[in-house]
Amino acid sequence: MGKPDGNTGFTRLINATRFSWRGWRAALRHEAAFRQEMAATLVFVPLALWLGESGVEKALMIASWMLVPIVELLNSAMETAVDRISDEHHPLAGRAKDMGSAAVLTSLLTAGAVWGLILFF
């Protein structure tokens, strides 16, 4: 069953791709943390390809790092939705934002652990 707008197949794929690029542009334009993580990606991906000794090590290093901008995108989307609902401070809104931030930190710690284990053990 297709989406309510009737777009299926290739048209749906084209639209989804367009929406995804729009999301990337918005994150790059409005989210400093995402810009920093993408700049780090330009360093870490080539570094992983150079430092990893096997395909598995290279893949683990790259995948663990790529989780960071992925989680940042999700965190930023959640924060934007919370801010859209209300600009009034509410404990649940604060909790949601703190949990999103914790998810980003967890992804950073995971990437650090994977890189550390591969490079130093």
C-alpha cells in the first residue's frame, strides 16, 4: 500500500531522496554540532581507511563514527520538534532534550571505544 498522496515506487524514492537532502542542508545550515561532526568525518573516514588493518577494522571504525552524525540528526530533529510545540520551558521538554544529548554522547563514547580497542589492543 502506498502513501496517502499516491506516490509509489520510483516517484516515492525520488521524493524521499529530495526530503533527505533538504534535511542534510537544514542540519548543515542550522546545527553547529552537526557541522563539526561532518568536518570530523572528513578526517576520521580517511584516517580509518589508513589505520585499519583489515576490512573489518576499517568498517567498524567508519561505522562507529558515522553513528555520531546519525544520532546528531535524530537529536536535532527531536529538539526542533520540541521547540516547535512550545518555547515555554517544561520539565518533559528538558528531559527529552537531555536524553537526546545523552544519545549523542553515547555515540561519541562508542566510537571512541571502538577506535581505542582497534588501535591500542
